[in-house]
Amino acid sequence: MAVSPKSLKCKIGPSILNADLSQLFLESQRLLDNGADYLHLDVMDGHFVPNLTIGHPVVKCLRNKIRHAFFETHMMVSEPAKWVEPMADAGVNQYTFHIEPVKEVIPLCRKIREAGMTVGLALKPGTGIEAVRQYIDHADMILIMTVEPGFGGQQFMTDMMPKVQWLRHNYPGLDIEVDGGVGLNTITACAEAGANMIVAGTAVINSSDQRAVMANLRETVERSIHKCNV
Ligand SMILES: O=C(CO)[C@H](O)[C@H](O)COP(=O)(O)O
Ligand SMILES: [Fe+2]
């Protein structure tokens, strides 16, 4: 892995997808109390992916209860431009959208920033890194999906790691997120490839010791960042 600047930080963002959503506030607060740096909120529209989850009204309710945490929405939707203002109004901090269905990526990045949010660009497993290269300067973070988007609890795809490695090599200071099947058995591959933003759903939610799992994920990533800085 190429040398990362000292400013690169490990951030752990659990996904609430497989949590008990009838207790969304309590589940989210518990994750934050147990050491989460941010919340990764999976938004699905039943078109871009074959599943439905939550939308901006639910995010807004959650924001009314949790004032200060960083909220990332992972927009698995066919028309991400449509939800920028509602999500900004709901108190979202980072708007991460898939580039696959979007014709005009750069104007959408601009719109998201104008709405006061940071920009994440997400790639499905079948999307090559060349598809995002031209947009990286317009984004704050790149999300490399390590499962086919749509469902929690799937198996991690190790063969996505070359994408992470390429990004880290060429963009030492970039926030690079991995999402899907990330847990104690797969974090080393993510960390060594250069990911610094870690989304973990079932590995954290299903654990009886969320704090220990998140601390373990963090230690592994911080060790890799440190190795590159010495
Ligand atoms: O975007 C997602 C699925 O499309 C989820 O964020 C992801 O799957 C998290 O769950 P797990 O860690 O269980 O895979
Ligand atoms: Fe996600």
C-alpha cells in the first residue's frame, strides 16, 4: 500500500440495516455509545436494488432524536438527484450515491455540496474503477461495495480489494469506504488494501459485544495506517 498522509483517519460506521428497526433510535444510540464514529443509513428504493428500507422521513425522525452524530445515507436508488434536498433537510451529513444509474455525475456532486452535504460515490461490484476516475476530484469519499447492494448478511467479496488498492495508491489522502460482509474475518483484507471507512452491519449488530467488535475493527485499520506512516 502506498504511503498515507498522517491526516488519514479510521472511521467505523455501522449499518443499521439488520438491526431491529422498530427500535431505530435505541439501536442507533447504542451503536454510538459503543464507539461508532458515524451511522451508515441504507436507503433502498425497490428499483435500483430489489429491496426497500427507509427514506428521508425516517432519517428526519432519527435526526430529531440524535442531534450530533454524523449521518451517511447510502443511496441505493435509481434517481439519487431526487432525494438530495429532502435528505439535506432531514439532517444528513454525507450523501453517498451509486454512479451506475446517473448520467450527469458532476452536476449531482455540485448539487449535494450546495445542499450542505459531503459527497460519496459508490460502485457496485461489477463497476470497474475506471468508471469513477474522472469524478474523484468532485467527491469526498469513494465507496467500494464488497457485496451486491440490496441485503445485509452477504459474503464479503475479496476480489474487490484491487479497487481499494488502486484508489489508495493513487489517492493517499482519500476517504475510502468498504461496505458488505465486513467483520472480524475480513477486516484485515480491507485494512491492508487501504480502506479507512468501515461499514459493518451484521458483524456488529449480531454481536453481544458491539464495543469489542468495533474496537477490533478500528485497531486493525489503525495498525495498517500506522504501518504506512512509519
Ligand atoms: O449497503 C448494504 C447492503 O446493500 C449494507 O450497508 C451492508 O450490506 C451492511 O451489512 P453487512 O455488514 O451485514 O453486509
Ligand atoms: Fe450500505
